[in-house]
Amino acid sequence: MPDDQAHSTATTDRPREYRQARFTPPPGACEVLLVRHGESEPARPEEPFPLVDGHGDPALHRVGRVQAERVADRLEHEPLAAIYVTTLRRTVQTAEPLAARLGLEPRVERDLREVHLGAWEGGSFRQHVAESHPLVQKMLAEQRWDVIPDAEPADQFAARVRAGLERVAAAHPDQTVAVVTHGGVIGQVLADASGSRAFAFTGADNASISHLVVLPGGRWVVRRYNDTAHLGLGFTTAPEPLT
């Protein structure tokens, strides 16, 4: 038998193999790195946070500024096409180190700001959580922010968060972006993506990174949640429900 025919026969007789493949985003997908802002200033009943469009707007705590640098350390080598922040300064301040290293001007996506807590804005939410207020227990049991007086209705919050994220993804097909946002928003996005209960992903650590892929056609794929490997020991504390 000629050598070339023998080689052909051997190749044909070899069993087919199908190796496991790594996840690869399809053409047109957008990869979104959801970064929770760094730790913000503590709430003090005698000194309410300033409000921006009704939302409490604390600055970063000094620990939060260190966390922001750690986020920059982690993400500065990622192929980021854009950095997004919200209207609240804790996200802007968290994004600053990364934006400076990459030479990017953060873009504001207003609809990814935190859930509005109504009568409990300005810092009182944290006090009520710490004191196990009866409405906090009801909120957790029903998994709804809007048991708080005058808080944002759950369906409206979900709709605006989805709209904001879809605008970001539509602007960046085949690209990766960082979105510096809030604990309640990250929880809503991942619950929506996974079809889970509303609070299943609430409680992401400050300066953590979660990873979502927005596919063409509107399907969302969760790739990672609450990654804090870049923070190291001492910077991951017991998570709060949000803010």
C-alpha cells in the first residue's frame, strides 16, 4: 500500500474527539464588568448624607479610596473600551484611579444609579438595618425595596436598570466595558439575568467585580459574581444589603 494511502486510512480510522471548549462570546456580544463602588462614608443620624435627585450621596471612606486603587490594579490590563459611572459620587470616585491609568473619561449612565429608598434616604437605611427595624425584616422576607415608605417601586427599578444596561451594551458590541455602580443594581441585574429571586445576588462586597455578557437578542449570561481576589485580606467585610 502506498505511504500516502496508508496515512489517509490511519487518519480516517482515528476516533473522533470533541474536547470541552471555553466560553466564547458570540459576535456582537458585550462583556460588562460590574464593579461595586468602594466603601462609602459612615452614616451618622445627626449628619444626613447630601442628596442628589433624592438619593443619598456619600463620598468614599478612606478605605474605599484604597479599594478603588485595588480595582485599578486589577482592571488596568483589561481591554476596556469604556468606563461607566452613575450620578452618585461614590461611583465616580471609585472609577477615578482606573480612568486615570487608562486615559478614559468615564461616561454617566443615570439609570444605573442605586434604588431610591424613599423616606430612608440620607443614611437612615443603614441605621434601620443595624437595628433590625420591622420593615427591614419585611423587606428581606418579601425581597422588595418598596416596602420602605416612598421607595422606588420594584417593577420601575427593574425596568430602568435593564434599560440602562441595554443602552451600555448596545453602544459596545464586541467590546468589554466596566460599569461602576451599586449593590442594589448589581443584585437586580444578576437576578434578572438568572431568573432568580430578587435578592439572591444582593450583598456584593464593596469594590467587588461581577461579570455579565449581554448577547445579541437580549439574553444575559452571568460569568462571575462578587470577585474580590484583588482586595486581599482586610478589605472584604460583612456586606450590607446595598449603598
